[in-house]
Amino acid sequence: MTKHHEIPDHISDRIVELCTSSESVSSLLAADPTLAPGDAWTRLYGRHALKSAARTSAKANGIATLHVERQAEDRLELAAKCGKWGPTQPSELFLQIYHDALCTLEDDPLHAMVSPSLMGSCGVVPLTVISVVPDIVRHMSNVIIRAEREVFLATNYWQDSVASKFLTDAIRELDRRAGKRGTKIVMKIIYDRGSPKQLFEPHYIVSEKEFTGKNVSLPHPSEIPNIDLQVMNFHTPLMGTFHSKYMVVDRKIGILQSNNIQDNDNLEMMIHLEGPIVDSLYDMALISWHKMLDPPLPSRNTPAAQGGLGINGSPGISDPARVPPSAGSNGILPEPGAVDPSAPAESSDPTRADILTGPSTTQGVTHPHPPQGHPTGQESVAGNIQHPVRSTALNGAADLPAEHFLTKGEQSIPQSQMQEPSPPDNLLPQHNADDPHYDDDIAGEVARVQTAVSPKLNGETRMEAVTRLLNHTVSPGFEGDAPECPPGEEMTPYIAHPAQEPFPMALVNRSPHGAPNHKSVSNPQNAAWLSALRHAKKSVFIQSPTLNAEPLIPAIRDACERGVDVYCYICLGYNDAGELLPNQGGHNEMVAHNLYRSLSEPARQHLHYFWYVAKDQTKPIVQVRKRRSCHIKLMIVDEHIGIQGNGNQDTQSWFHSQEINVMLDSETVCKAWIDALRRNQNTHVYGALVKQDGVWRDKDGNEAEGVIGVDPGDGWVLSLERL
């Protein structure tokens, strides 16, 4: 690792002070809503950034600085002190990664893109979506129409499309509902649509004419009189892309996803977050907005740790009996952003909707109607089925570690609901942009979406239903060739997690860096990924459209040489034209081939590289064909630490773009993800690269159709043009 790739390795007393403070950008705006978040940040942390820069300069000039080396146990205790974990207890691995992420704040706390006092938190994940873009915006639209007072939506790219129509229709429906109950909604939308204006004003407010025009097609204010809509276009010149994709609703619900708002052929991932972690997302959203919010957000005085925003601005605790003893008579915790440590960490009530678990109904992951042939309470869950994983390399040798890893997944939805999600004589209609069918809760959404990928009475098979879903708006008529999947292998686009106690979470983000160099490596996102590979004991799973970041390659190599199994699910040919430009790291084929060649023979057995293969296919399809691609960004470490969000494992995400990611510590959630990753793609069955040279070949020894090859040479541009 070159000198400018070095990441600090200790937490200073000043960082501890910032993390344990009760102050944050959001707390300052709660006191003064006319304050711009950028000014609030400067007031809290700007002076520290200047002092830190001075210390760095002094060190570079040879001036001695005091640095007391801490023992590993002390470092973990310090990291534990720097988070508001509530009733949860972070694992040692979580604290090791969190410690290393905190170290990067020494030079400038803005690396975190969240107030340090809100970086470490806790919460729950009621729902995960691993599917195509329409399924993700289906859930987003349901969350939008249920909003009570405010919606903050961010995406890298917004394009008028079927995907955007789900959301614009939901905005109009929200307006109708708000008008009926006599409330006013405040909505902020931020995206990055490149504009010359950003050379002079990176954060510029978009005019009504521009955001209602044909490229974006948001509703005109006259169409939505009960919604106060403000739109921002943000980019840090030259290369600091706003690559973030998230939504915060009523300061009670957070959505963090991999997809933009546009139509494409990608498999994507989204998680729905609730609990105090939403305060962290809210704070990050304010910092990203930077300018004064006009009008201000109604939730500024109702943090998620107090229940979030309820109807007419009241705290969202639905049952006063569930208010913890230390709360005041109004049900509000004394410190904004904090969790009452005396609140019980265990509860026998699966429907509780309190300040720890959030407001959603998560009990309804079971069958919404009595399943035929399965008496209520006597059905087995899908996770108890023996999974025929069938993970093999094309040279005929089974990838036994991959098989073992994938069978550790657990699914909470009963098998009967997989096979019969709604009554056969009354199938739930699909929620579509031109024919909306909104649901009251997550349970209803799960049943409706699972119905869409189930066999129909007209003779359609389960795999044909999957093909129909994957084709959606961009690949009509494209055929699948995969065999029918056995019971226990059904595609499950919506993964409803059972009622949970909160678990530790942290935001591990990176701020945008516009300069065309690779100096911006020290940030929580990069440090967390590197630390995960460094401290993993058993396994690291990575799914990303691209993988070529310079600091990441040796970290993967070192983990494999140490005996850690590293699983890489990467999309063949993803953005080859961009990745082959100078200083971008190279295309996926080249990286995989060179990585295998660099490993010792024993270490090579610990690297499990796969090209993404869609659920209805038997071979990888090069991304430039735009038929079956994957855009998921995920890391799972030792089967209980998950890092999910916006960041790719490529040069742009590592060195330039603003990325938002959440790290969580939950074996239950991670095992549900592993189960869904197996169910919702055929990567493990047909996508393995040959370990000897890191190349995918079919049973006849042929490489995938249309690939550039491991050595692009001078003719790669012509190869892409022919496709």
C-alpha cells in the first residue's frame, strides 16, 4: 500500500469527545431550524478539522507528536465508548471494525458524513429486498404513501421511467391522503444529474421548470398542493459523484438501497431500517443537503430514539404502556439521539412498536391465510429444508466451502407461504405503476410480491414467473433456460425478518472527493472493508458489480493466505469501458485472473470467485447486453457482520463518490441474507471461475459469449462496439 493509502490506526481523545457528545448537526437544527446544516457542521467540527490539519502538517515536518499505543483490549473498550448502543452489546469483531472506521475521523470528521455522536447506534431491519428495481420502488412507494409529515429521498440518478412513475404516483397519492386529513407534507429530493451549474454551486436548488421537465417528470407543485416539494442537484466537481441512495420518512423509517431511480436489468438490494439508527441517517441527510431547509423538516424535534414523528407531530409511540420507565410523562427520552439503557433488551411481545424496534408491524411474516395442507402452527419454515446447493467449478470439482457457506442461510417465512402466498382462488394482483395496489403493512407487501413469482393457474411455471419478473420493463421476451427450482429454492424477493430486539449498527460512509487523484482513501467506508478482511476468522462474502480498488486486492490476497474463505460475486463485464480507462483499476476479468495467479496454491483454494448468474439462467451474461446484471453492494463477515449500502468495490467508490453504508451486527439478519442470496440467483450453481487461472468456462471449455478476455489488448473498444 503506497503512502497516500495509509489509514490512521488509533482513536484520539478528541474523537472520543466528539463521539460521546450530545451535540450533532441535527440537534443544532432542532434548536435553530433557520441554520444551514453546512453552517452547523462548521460550528461543531470545522475548528477541529483545521487543528487536525495543522497537526498533520507538523508531523510531516518532523515535529514530534505524543502517541500512546493502546493494547487491543483498550482499543475495543474505547470503540465501545464511542457509540450509543442502547441495550445492545456489540461483538468483538464489530468493535474492531468500528474502531478502525473511527480512526479515519482524525484528519477531518467530515469523512464520516454523519455527526460523530451519531455514527454508532442500534436498530432493527424488518425487511430486506433482493430483486429488480420495480420491487424496490414498490416498497418505497408504500412507505411514501404511509408518510405522516415528511419524506427525504436521495438517489444518484433520477430518470423519468417506469421506476420513477411508481414514486411520482405515490407522491400524488400521499398528497391526496394528506389533504383528506388536513396535513401538509414536507418533501426533499436530492440527486446528481450532471450540470455546468455545479462547477459554481455544487448544491443547487432545482427550478420547478427543470424538475417537472421530461427528463425528471416530478409532479408540478400545482398537482400536489398538500406537499411542499424542494429538489436539489448535488455534485462535487470533478469526480465527487453523489452516489448515495436512501430515504428517510418521518424520522421513523430509513431505506438504504443499491439502485438508482431508473429502469435497467439489475438485481438490486434494499434494507428497511427502524429504531435509533434512523437518527443517524437523518443527520447524514441534513449534512448532504448542506443548505438551509426551507421549509424545515417537521421532525426536527422528534428523534427516532423518541419514536419519530407521529400524526400532527406527536411522538410515534403507539402504546403508552410500552414507554420505558425513565421516559418523561410525554414519552420522550431525555437526550436526543440516545437510547434509554434501562429499557429491556428482551421482550416476549412480537408486535411491540416502541422507540427501540420502531413502528412497523413485523409479526406478519407468517402466512396471511390458512395454508392448504398445513394446519396453523404446524408448518415448517423454509430454513429447515435441506438445500441442494450444487456449487461446482466447471472442471467438475465441487466447491465444498461455498456449499457449506450457502447452507448456513436461514429463512423465517414458512415453506407453505413460499408455495402459496395468497389463496389460489383469489390471487393478490401485482402492485404496478399503471395499476397501483398499496398495502397497509410489510406482511401484505410480502404476500403480494411472493404471489407475483409463484406459478399461475394458466399453466405458468415458477421459473417462468421468475423470468417474467426479471424481464420487467427492459428485457421483454428474453427467455430463461434454468430448470425448475426444488422446494426450498424458491425466489424470495422480499425477505421479511421476524420481530427483533435491536442490535448494534453504525454508519460507515465516505464523503465526496472531486480531485482526480487517489488520495482520498482514509474514510470509514474503506477502513471498515479493509478491517473486515483483516480481522475475519472464517469467511468474507462480497457482492459488487465491480471489484478493482487498489487497496482491496492485497487485503483479499492476505485474507486468503491466512486461510479465510473469501467469496466474490461479481458481474461479468460490468462497466468495462469505464474500468479500462487510465487509473480506474482494470476490468473484472483482468482483476480475477491476476488475483488467482498471485495466490499460493493453498490460498487459491480459499478464493471463491463467481460471475453473477440470474435465477432463470445457466450462464453469466456480459453486462453490456443489458439482459441480466447485478448491482448489489454487500459484505458479510463471519456470518454475523453485514455492511450494506451504496459503495461498489471499484476505484470510483473507494476514492471519489459519496457513499452511505450501514454496518450491522446480527447473525439472524446475515443468515437470512445468505439464504436469499442463494435463492434469488444461480451464481453459486453456474458462475464459478476455474481456480487455476480465474476464468469462467462452460462444460465445453468455452468462455462466456462477448467477453473481452483477461488481456484486453488494443482491441477491447471494437469488442464492445460489436456487442
